[in-house]
Amino acid sequence: MDCPECGAPETLCQTRFDEFLALEFTNAGYGPVHHLTVTAYMLQHSSKLTREGWLYERGVLREFLVENKPPAFIRKQNRDLVDSGKRTFKIKSRNGLPVIYNSTWTKTILDVRTESAEVYCANVSAWARAVLEDAEKIKI
């Protein structure tokens, strides 16, 4: 059965995501795109997010890719906004229901190749850009 959220065959998306996280944390050359991996994956798997969380993640991905803000800057900038004690919205969904119903993404995590850090980082960046382009067309 294909993933109902991103369309990946046999729901291989979760397996690949887990493999990518391990790769990014164990090999420094793969780590610089970690913020893009997580954000792109979460946007394509909206059942993990609330509506507000999905919109927040879409905005963050835009800041990374369009405004070229580094992760450390965004963490500092959004510290109070996402602090669980101060936040006025929930990011993670507890009900597991998708916020969006779009399985026609231009690219998925399965489009990312891992044979070298250079190829991987370029592929994750291309995937994240495609996700942002697709996500910006979605009205929720």
C-alpha cells in the first residue's frame, strides 16, 4: 500500500526518513541539511502536525530556502514562539489525521540519493524546494 500522504510506494518514506536521520547524525557531511530533511518530511506527512503546526513548518521552510536564514538564527528568532510554555498553538497532532490531502507531490524522500554527502545534500535541497513550491499552492 502506498503512503496516503506523500504517495511513496509501500510507505517506504518512513523507513527512508529514519535512515536519513541516522545518516545525518553519524556522518558530518550529511548533517548540514538536517533542518530541510525534517521540515520537508513533516510537510508531506501532515498527520504528524496540527493545522497551525503545518503552517508554521511551511513558513520555516520558506525562511530556510527563500530568505536563506540559517537554522541557528531561526531557532533563536522563534525561541519564544515555539517554547511549549509560551506557545499559543500546538505543533504536533495527537489525532493522527492529515491536515492536508495531497499525495501528488513533485518529489518525495524517495527522490533523494545517498551515495555521497555532496549528492545527498543537493538532493535534499532539491526535494525541500519542490516541497515548498507544492506546499505554497495548498490552501488550508
